[in-house]
Amino acid sequence: MTLRDALSLGRVSNLPTVWSNMLAALVLTGGALGDGRVAALLAGLTLFYVGGMYLNDAFDAEIDARERPERPIPAGRISRATVFALGFAMLVLGIVCLAWTGLGVEGGTGVWPLLGGLALAGTIVFYDRYHKANPLSPVVMGACRFLVYVATGLTVAVPLPPALLLGGGLLLCYVIGLTYVAKQETLGRVRNLWPLLFLAAPLAYGLLLAGDYPLVLVYLAPLAAWVALALWLIRRRGPGDIPRAVINLIAGISLYDAMLIAGTGNLGLAGLALLGFFLTLGLQRYVAGT
């Protein structure tokens, strides 16, 4: 297996959106980047994402052999068993990292980050194993992102503040719409458009935030424009339009995180989350995001 295959299996171009999820959850929970546990939290969430992507390819190897034969497993560049082993190993290491943030340091929140990590790992495996045949798989994928918020928040505070739960819930809605489009990627078209209404929920919330913090519009406006561009691509349905809409919406996750952070008045960290948007777009030019 080459380095390019390793990066492709992990869809590492999308990692900045996971990091911005963590940043938004920290801000909404009252955490700080200077906390010594942040490095372990960042490592753990990175392992969860990359490991989950490895398992996605391992579980989908037979389908990819028909629909995407260029992927590393069907192309014969790495065995399915090896990818399974690497994927599960990364999930275990991710759980260890989260457990350490709660149990391994003074002032930690105890067993709660471990429980959050276990819930996230279980949901990832469930999605990877059953997503092709499960009509509710977009909800399960949205739950994975919601649990990134939850697992992050549990390293800082128990119980979780309502702002984090609301922010995570709206991210779940956004990912439902995104994942529904992604499920149609190999068809070259989207059969039904109503699930895309879930993409509107974060935009509506952004308007509410802007009532108290007008500078939220600095992030809401590009997010709305980016979603509108994706919807236009979906409606046009030209060659490559749906895959492009998918990767655009994935990058938009960081725009959403930036909007939430701006709603707390922390414009500096909102700008850092915005950097995740541009970094994702840049990396997607070299490593496919889907």
C-alpha cells in the first residue's frame, strides 16, 4: 500500500471538518484550546474519522469492486483483512485517547469521555456495516457528527450545555441532507429532493444568531451561498455535478462550525474554523473526499 492509498482510504482531505467540529464544541462548552487535554482529544477524533473511513472501504469492498474498482481494496493494492485490522485498531486507539482526557488527568470529567467515545465508535461501525441497505443511514451518519460534538463536550463539562446539544443537533440535520446526496453519487442523479430541506435548518438558526451577533452574517452568508451552489449542481445534474455537490457540502461543515462560534462572540476562533473550510477544499484537490 502506498502513502496515497493510505490517505485515500482515510479520506483525510475531510479531516479539517472534524477538527472544526471539535473547536466549535469546545467553544460551546466553555473549553479552551490551551487545555492540556486538547491534543489527546484531537488525536482521538482524528483516529475515529480515519478508522471509520477505513472500515467503510472494508465493508464496501464487494460493492466497490462493481462500482469503484479503482479503490485500493478492489484494485488489489491492499487486502480487505488488513484494512479491517487497521480500521478497528484506530477506533480502539481513539477510545483510549478519549478515556485519557477524562480519567488520566487531574480535573477530568471521569468516565464520561470514555462513554462518549464508545458511543461514537459503535455508531461509526453500525453505519459502515449497514449504510448501503439502511434507508435511515443519513440519520446514522448525522449521529456520528453529533457524537463528535458530544464526545468533545464531555471532556469539558457534565451535563452538556443546551447550546452544544442544539448546535450538534443542527449539524445532524445538515449531515442528513449531505449524506442523502452522497448515497446517490453513483447514480448520477438525486431521486427525491425533500431530504435536502434538512440543509435549511442550520441556515435558519444562523439568522436567529445574527439577531444578537450581526457579525454572524459574515459566516452565514457564505454558508448559504455554498449550500445554494450545491443545490444548483444537484438540480443541473451534469456529469460530475453530484460528486462535486457532495464534496462542497462536506467542506461547508467547517463554515457551519465557524458560524456557531461567531454566535458566541469569539470571532478569532470562528476565523480558525473558517480556515478548516479552505483547507478541506485544498486537500480535496489531492485526496478524494468521497
